[in-house]
Amino acid sequence: MKVVYWRRGTALLSVLGLLLLSGCSGSGQDEYRTVQPDTGPVEYRVEDTGTVTYADNYTIVPTVSGTVTECTFQEGDTVTAGQTLYTIDSDALEDQIVQAQLSVDSAQASLSQAQAACADLTVVSHASGSVTAVNVHVGDMISAGTPVAQVVDSLNLKLTVPFSLEDAAALTPGSAAVISFPGMADTLTGTVVRVYDTPVALSGSRTGVNVEFSFRNPGTLASGASAMASVNGVQCMEAGTIAYATEQAIYSAQSGQVLTLSIQEGESVTAGQTILTLKNDSLTNAVTNASLQVRSAQTSLSQLMDQREDYTITAPADGVILSRTFKEGDLASAGSPMAVLAQPEALCVHASIDEQYIDRVGTGQSVSITFTTDTGEQRTYTGSVRRVEDTGVTSGGVTDYTVEIALDNTDGLRDGMNVSVSILTEGKENCLRVPVKAVDGDTVQVLRKGKTETVTVETGLWGSDYVEILSGITEEDTIVLP
């Protein structure tokens, strides 16, 4: 928009003769600066200064307290994500972990004891045979050590007889034997089961070694009958007494109420078969409580072990260390910053905007940033408003609000540089426009036929430098500037 200067002069009252007659001439002149309305953008910009700074700095803050045993970096160092920065003494934690592990072991031992006691509520037969007696009924209350049944294995018999020391030394378990009976011609086949180590004294000042044999009952033999044994023709020194292979009582290892009873007299049972079950709430509750104690102790141990990583402070991201406030040997406190890390590529600009203009500024608005070098070169960068602080800082009766500007390019910029900021808060293209100073309220001064006229106009967008004119003047008009 070109500004033109105009002169307004008084007309000559007469020709030169008139001047000669008057002897003088008077002239007064008024000078005007004028512009022609043109078409172009109207923009409102909020301008101020700003400072280049790092965006989203990372403050390294420990969650535990202790003596710094290792510090691996200096201010200005470049670090990578996960790199160890500090190590804090964790001896006290390790002591707690040891104690917690002991608590877990103790709780698990208590649980094992409770489970073993509870397992005894199921009574089983430890041998195979026939049930010769049942001593309890369902619903009975019994105590530990009560004999609940009697089991006898009358099909398998055993015989223990003495052999001479020399003959016994030649016998081995598994050897075949002949079982004979006094006064009977029939014999049975048996097997050497065991050769005893300790000699026994016999009648007539003799000494022998007992040997145990097993054999099957043909159905006619009973416990207490006499029998003898020989191996490879070597005869025992004297007769012994036949006994059933199994003849034992089944006892309850715990007290309680009989819930189930699965045997009757005359029935056969096998080793490991369940005979009865007992109800004992105190034992079952003990297992539940012990299980809870184990889980609680394990949780405490797990939590303590998880804390180990808190004593190794690592870099949260790739970046540069801006500051370091702790070194090896210092006492770190939980929550106290130990260092600050920044990402060099994450530079931004912080500008303090006056309270009069902050309502015009909003996120997403485009920004022009200018930096002037020591040679006077101006470098221009583009960006956008990323964040506007809600809380301002008051100084000298004026409150400023920090506006953070994201940069599209950071080449040549460094932390701490001072820049000029121009925020485009509102704009419109292809407007009929005149300079702001040409408009007084809703009027402008128009130069017509050498004289100024006050013309009422309808304005649109008011920018920082221009005002949009909607009606009242055209591009052919000449506007007088004040």
C-alpha cells in the first residue's frame, strides 16, 4: 500500500499585475499523507519475546533414601534410555529380604505340618488281608491312637528259625527252602526273606542265627503251629512258630468324628485302601490359616524384592544431562530431585504473554519465531502454540502467562536463546483493507476534490496493522492518514 503526500494551496487572487499592485502575495499550504485501500490479508498477531528451552524435561527423582554408592555421569553427558545413572546402598533392604525369606520358610513349614495333620484324617490300611474286627461306627468321636480295625493276612505265612553260624553265613535272601512240620509228611516250598545279623543263644549252650522264611498257607495252617526249614539240605537247629504275614491293628493318627467307614468284618482290604475319614474342623482351619500366612509372607517378600530395582536409578529416555545435584557418597532422599535430563530434539519456545492479550491465544495457532545472530542475520522459524499456562506470574502490577510453542524445525537453535515471537491469533485473506490508524471508530477521512470528508464505513476484522472494510469506501478512494 503506497502512501502519497498531497499539498493544498490557496489560489492566486490575481495575475502578476495584481501581485504587483498589492506588493505582496499570501499562500498557506496543508500537507496530507494518503493511502489507497487495497486487497490483501488482515491478521491479528500477538507479539513478544521468548526463550528457547527444552520441552518435557525429565527430573530424576528416587523413590527410596540412602547413600549414593555409584554415580556414572557428569553434567552435559549424553545418556541412553535404561542406562544406570545412580546406585543407592540397599544393604538395609537386603536384610529385610533375608528376614522376609525366613518368614516364608517358617510359614511354609507350619503349612506342611498342618497339611500332614489334616492328611491323617483319612485312615488307610497299611497292609493287605482280611478284616477280622471293626471297632468304630460312623458318627463316633475317637481320639488319636484309637484302634479302628484289625487286619490279618492268613494266606501268607512266615517262619523264623535258627541256623548254625556257619550255615547261616551261606544263606542269602531269595534262596529256596523246604518247610516241614513235626508229625507230618507233607512239606511246603518257601523262600529265605532275611538272615539276621545278631546271633541268638539256644538251649544246651548253643548259639545260632535266626533266618526268616515266607510261604503260602495251603489253607490248613494257623498262626502258632510249629514248623522247621531247610535250605539245600541244611536243616535248621530247632523248630519255630508259624505267624501270619500280616496281623496288625489299624489306628487313627488324629482325633475327630467318624464321617465315613468303608469296611466290615470279613472283607478283604489292600495296602493303601481308605478305611475311614474323620472330621476335625480345627485341623482343616489350621491348614486354611497356614495357607494365608504363607501367601502373606510371600507377598511381603515379593514386594521387598521388587524394591531392589528402586535402588538402581536409570535414565528414562535418551537425552542430555542438564544438571546433577547428587554425587557418590551423598545421602539421597526419596522425592528429592537428583538430576535433570532433556532430549535435544525436543526444543520449544516459552513466551510470556501479557494478560491483555492472553485470551486471544489458543493451542494450534501458527507462530513465527525470529532469531537475530551477532551479525544481524535474522533466522525465521515456524511453529504452533502447544500449551497455554492457566496460572500467570504477576510483576509490577502486570500478569504474564507462559505460552509454550512447538517448533517445526530446531536447526541452529540452542537452549537459552532469546527470540522474537509473533502469534497469528486471527486472520482473513482477500480483504479490502486500510491501515488501522486510518480508521477512527467507524469513520475514515477521504480526500475528494482537494478536500477531506468524513465517511462512515462498516468494518470487519481488525488486525494488528490493517482493518477489513466491508462497505463505505472502494479501492478508488484516497484515504487520509492522521
